[in-house]
Amino acid sequence: MAPLAPFPEPSPARREAFAALKAGLNQSAGAVPRLAAETVIPSAISTLDRALGGGFPRGALVTLEGNAGRWSLAARLLAQVTRGALAAIVDDGGLYPPGLVRAGVRLDRVLIAPATTALATARAADILLRSRACRLVLMSAPDLRAAVWSRLATLAHRAGVLLIAVVARAAAPLAAAATLRLDCALERLIFHGTRGLWCTFSGYQISMRVRKHQRAGGAAPAHARVRAATALDGAVERERTVTREPSSAFENYAHATVH
Amino acid sequence: MLLCISAPDHPRALWEELLDALDAVSPLVDDVRPGLAFLDMRGIAGTPPEWMARTRAILAPLKVPLRLGAGDTKIAARAAAHFNDGTVCAAGRARALLAPLPLALVDVDRDTAERLRLLGIDRLGDLARLPHGPFVRRFGPQAARWHALANGIDRTPFVPRGHAVAIEAALFGEGRADDEAQVFFALRMLLARIATDLERCGKRAGTLALDLELEDAHTHRFEIPLASPTAQERAMLDVVRAKLEGVTFPAAIVGLRVRAGGLEEGGEALPLITGDDFDPQIVAVTIARLEAVLGATVRRARTRPAHVLEERFEYDRFEAPQRTAVAAPPAPELSEAIVPQLRLLTVAEIAVQVRRGEPAFVGDPPQAVLECAGPWRIELDGFPGEPLARDEYDVVIEDGRRCRIYHQGPHWYLRGLYD
């Protein structure tokens, strides 16, 4: 049997084209594919929307986790949704509506279902998702069984409703059922004015990390930074970096029941 | 010619019954207020005494003491009734008839009547003789109306009373219903009748009142608002079914009555339906279902200006906005900034150590306060003996938490956390 002829060396042009293709593939491996516009609810925060592939996916269970900015981000989404549709909040008593108004939420388009127990919260979310009356349902995540989270995620998917669960750290059942997990971490606090009477806490810089994104090919290592600021005229802006991890000192304080 | 019927101090229900009976005298009845009504008798055969006799005969079964009078205008007819029962005020005689009557007849308020009495004016004749301009300048714009009425000039329009349409369906004495399937079957039948009646009248129902009579002689009433007035049987049944979800009764149901309320003219302006359009009826069913399950009202928040944090908002019942309002072109794009949200906590006392008049350590174990904003003093309307002010602070503690705390009396409280 005659020996095989040696494999011909690629030409320099072919070698360059191959190197360019390889570099392009490596570069796009970490990027999040862009989702269709009609399947997302954009937060209108450009860095975050880029990291999510266009916005928060409709028909998904999304968890907002972390130590800062979760409700601020949720309020932002409410503001976006209530520009042209209804939204619902399953309220555990911690809601402060004037803050929502400052975030741009149309309160007349927000249906508030008071639910102070885990069972009531789950049932309220179930009814709201089944009805398809609202485009967004926002709730604090109580401790529920995996089957319940799975059912809520399925209902959200069928109804095309964005279900947002706000929690410090998602337990395993919620983490498994969630389509998107977003981790919010505090980077800097922003103040206006000096200490004391002339000082106001006006916002913070938070970083958001996508821990899981099923619609965009698994966990994309995407980060986004949001800087909230409500500048006062002439006030000096100061920043403070907080490095220590939050303690559980205030975990035992229950949310208020406001009727 | 107008006929005045004066029958003060009677319950509203009896007055309504009386007005319904007056339809047999004239189709145009002006219900000014309970106890006073006018009938437009133009075009009706007979003379004023005959009309009055007919009115008395029709109202006789009600056994209501009446005063009747007739005149060209409302004030003339009213003066005639007040002057003497059965009086007819001839054209142009109103001023003379009014002259000896008290000021209350033209609805002069009590304070002004007292002031006029001190000035020696206690009859309409005295009032009519006053010069118009100075009287109006002294007693205000309403004095012009009093002066005109005292002179027998009445430009008050005749406002015919609307006819209330009662649309209801009931089922009694047909046996008893022990399970929900039987109740819903009966309800469906009643709502079908209601829907037919609504359609016949060209109306839509805005509310439904459902009365359930139980075997133990108790009656349960459910007021069921419909987000969007409708005449559709299916839509009404959905809402009623949602309202009854989870409700249990101690005895079998032996009677049902459904009454349609909040009637509106039929026909709903529907935009072209798109996937994102919400249906007010679906919202109504959702609200009814949530309320049945949660046992609490589904709410909508409203903000209001107030100094105290807890008073800056209030809740009322959620009502679905108009579909066209929601579908209107959306508001301008929002800016990129997000706004920190305060999450309220149940007010609880918290340990705070103060240095140089400011909170320095918060919580137990204590955490150093990195930043402190405030105090903002808020005056309170407390009970006797309670402190009437509190000082609020926003503090940032070592681990980055942002807290709203306040100082009231000797104690410190945690009100909420920013998130």
C-alpha cells in the first residue's frame, strides 16, 4: 500500500482567515444573544438590557437577589410596564407607594393584592398569572415548595406574564424554577450635601450579575452597573464605598402590615 | 300650568312610591327634593281643581298629608300650596300671593334670615320691596335669586324625573340547593333572564346585587361590581362565580334574587383588539377571585401630601381604568436613574447609641453609623401624655444597610429599610 501524501500546508491567506474566525468565535462566546423585542420587557437601563439580551424575558419567573437595589429595580420595571399596561404587586405590607411614584410608576395601573402568609402569596400569584390581566406580577419570595414554584413558573410561561420574585438569596426550589436570576450588589452609596440636616441619601451604585439565564444560553457572566441619582440643585455629591458584607441583624424585623 | 305637591317629613322610600304614583297624573314630574315635587300639566285635559282632585284620589291609598297648589311658575305653584291647600295662583298674581309668606319659602338660609329679621324684613313682600342692587351687593349673588323669587320671577328649569328601571330575577319556592352545582345552575338561569331584560331595555349593568336566602331564614347579600358595565350572561356569571368562590353557608339555599344596578346605556366602544389589550371584565373576575381567596380588598394606592411618613399614602378599592386610557400612547421614556425604594417594617424598638446628638451605633450587636442624614422633625397629633413630635433619620450602617429610624420620646424605632 502506498503511503498517504502529506497534508498540504494552508496558504497564508487561509491561515489568516481561520485565525480571524477563531478569534471571532472566542469573542462571541461570552456575549448574550439578543432576544426578540416582543419577548422582552426592557428596563430602559442600557447596560442591564445589554446584559440580558434586550430586557427581562416575558413569560418567565425572574428572581432579584442580593443586598441592595432589588426593589428599586423592581420599581423601575413597574414604571416601564405601567406606561401601557396593568401590573400587580402581591404586597406583604412593606410597600411604600410614594417611592413608587418617584420611580415613575402609574399607581392607578397597579393592582395591589395584600397577602401576608406564604400560602396567600402563592394563591394570589396563581390567580393573577392565570387571569393574564397584568403584564407584570411582583412579589416577595416566600418559602414555598419546589412544586409550587414550578407551577408558578409554568403559569407565567403560559400567560406570557413576567413574574418577579424578590428575595435575599433564592433557595434551591426557586433557583431551579427561575428562568433568570439576577444578583444585585451594593458598590457605592451616593449622598448629596454634608452630614446631618443638609444631607440626603439620594441613591447608590449597584452592580448586577446574571447568575442564570435560560433564554440566553445558561449563566452568562454579564455585569451591569446602575447608578441611581436624584441630584439636588447645588448640593455636593459624595460617595461612600461599603466593603463589609451585610449582617443578619435586621432579618427578624417583619414587614409592616399596612391596611 | 304647574302643580306643586308638598308633603314634608316622609321617608325617602315612601316619597319614591308617591312619585311613582304621580306618573298617573302627569308624565313629567320634577323631584326637587323629598317632600317637594312639581307636575307639568300642560296639554293634560282638565282644570287645576280637577287635576288636584285626581291627584288626591291617586295618592289617597298612601295616606300622606298633602298640600297642593297650582301656578304658572314653580314659585307661584309653591306659594299657592303654602298659602292654602288647593289654591290656584292666577297669572300675574304671584307677587301679591308671595307678599305675606315667610322668607323660608325662597330658601333663604337661616343666618341670612336672622340678619334680615333684625333689619325688620321677615316677609317676602318686605324683601321684594328692597332695591335690587344694594341688596345683592350686601348679601351676595344668591340674594339676586331670592329677590327675583320674592317678586314672583322664577327661572328655575323644570327637570323631569328619570324613570328607574328595575331589572331583577328571583327564584323562590323551587326546592333547596345543597351543593354549589345546583346554585350555579340556578344562578345561570337567573342571569340569563337578567341579560335578556338588559338587552331588551338597551342597558348594561354596572353592578349586581345577589341575595341568597337560606333555609335557616338568614339572608346573605353580595354586592358585586362589574369593572365594565355589561349585558353578557357569561361575563356576569364569571364574576358571580368568582365572588362566591370559597364562601360556605351554614344551611341550604332556598331562594335567590339577582338585581342589576348601575344601569348604563347599552353599547361599548371597543378598540381593535390586540394581544396587549387588557379586558376590564377579566380584571373584574380576577379581583373577585382574589378577594374571595384572600378575604381582603384588592387595592390601589394613592399618594397625598403629608408630613408623617405613614400618612403620605392611602389605599382604596381597585377599579380597572378605562381600556382606552391604558391603550393611549405611552408616556415619554424614563431616564436611566433608578430611585431607591423604602420598604416599611413593623415599627419596632431598636437600640441606638447617640454621640454628639447623632446616632452613632445602631442595632444589637451595635453597628457603627457611617452616614447620617437628618433629623427631620415631624409634629404628631398624639394622645394626651404622648410625645407630639418625632425626629427621623436616614442612617447607613457598617454593612451598607440604609435604615429609616426615628426618635420619639426616650425610645428609638426602626421604620424601614431602603432597598
